[in-house]
Amino acid sequence: MANNGDHLAVNGNAGNHAALAAPPEPEEKQGEQEEYDRYKDHPELLGIKRTPRRLFSYDWANNYVSPFRPTPEQTLAHLLDHVDFGTGNKVLLDLGCGDGIVLAQALRRYSGLKRVIGIDLDQELLTKAKDKLEDAVQHQQQQQQQQEQQHLHRQRAELYCGDLTNLTDPIKTFFDTTDCSSLEDEGHHRPAETVGSLIQQSSHLFVYHLPAALEKLGPVLLEAVEQHGKTVLSMQWEVPALAPYVVFGGPEQHYRIYKK
């Protein structure tokens, strides 16, 4: 997904490969223009699956509204500076976690963060996210040991493979640090989670999606803020449904924090 670049699945086709050759946005790096020119001059390359990096990556034609887009780490750092995770029982859910950079950075910066959860459709990206989260959890454990904290606590990190637009169907557990192993083996069973149940269990929701995807998720995010007191963190684009609840950020900051 655009999370960090994030993926969001929808029913129906998001468009054919020809739609990928949209001009890059002005604020993107100069290298993106070169990539655009490459596809423009050689359209046959659009049919070749490659590591997704841009807003117009290959998965446009594979039911993804928000193709993978790496989260700008400097902007992410500024966003996290303005988030109060407190201590003890806060849970961060990344709806479209991509390569896991948001969850990993949050774990490294906030030792009191109890749990981080990521959902994405792309298993290749989830594998990268798994590696990042294992490193982040290990880093925090080492920090606690060096500080000789009397009560060590293990931060929990989880990854799920699923469709964000389906709140009720069970989704596949991809990884869980409760046993520090991938849970892809067929012989391993655990109670199934859903996107809806994970939203309920979370205190903070992170999204980094294209405007069309944010519009689709709008009702879910609005209910989370209005009825359940969740905090929504949106990278780059505003969530129109949450406009009355923005407490920090805007176009200049390239992120927004929404809270009732």
C-alpha cells in the first residue's frame, strides 16, 4: 500500500496498465521523471512485475487502489514527534503497512508502546516488514537491558495479510512476535482476527493512501474517531471525512493528526 507505501484492495479492476503512465507529481524526486520516461518510451515494460516503488507501480491493474509508496522517513519522524502514545497500553495499527517502516520506527522510538499491527495484501512487502519489526523489537529489548530496567516488557508486533475494505472476514496471520516466528505453516492455528477487530483493539490508526482510497476508508475512520476515540494519523493527504477533527498538521507538514 502507499505506506509506508500501502496497498488497498477493492472489488473490480483499478484500471489497465496504460493508466500507469500518469505524469509524476511535482514534489516527487527527479528520479521519478526518469522512471516515467522509461515507461513512456517502452510501454511493454508495464507488463513486467518489478519491485513497486512509485504511485504508478505495477499493481494498479491488480486490484490495488493505493500502490506501494515508501513512507518519507523525515516526514514520518516529524509526525511521530507530535503523537502521544503515552505508556502502557497504546496500540498502533498501520492500515496498509507496506515494508513496515512506520511500525518499526514507532517501536524504536516509544518503549512504552504495547503493540504494533500491520495489514497489507502484498506478501513480499510483509516479508520485508517482518524483518524490520524483528530488528526493532530486538533493539528495544537491548535498550531495556542496558538501562537495567527492573520490569522488562516485550513489545508485540503482528502482521496480517488481508483486504482493508473487508472488515468482517478473517484475515491471515503472517507474523507475530509472541513466538518470534512466521505463522505461515499450515500446522499453526490461532484465533482468526478481522480488520474490524484489529481496529477495535487499536488506539492509533496510520494511513498513507491516495485520496480515492482515503475516501473509501472515510466512514470506517470517522466511526473510529467519533464513536471510539481513536487517533488517526494520515501521511501526505487529508481525510475529508475527518476534517472537523484535525488537531495538527496540514499541507505544509505533509501529514495530519485527527482526534476527537
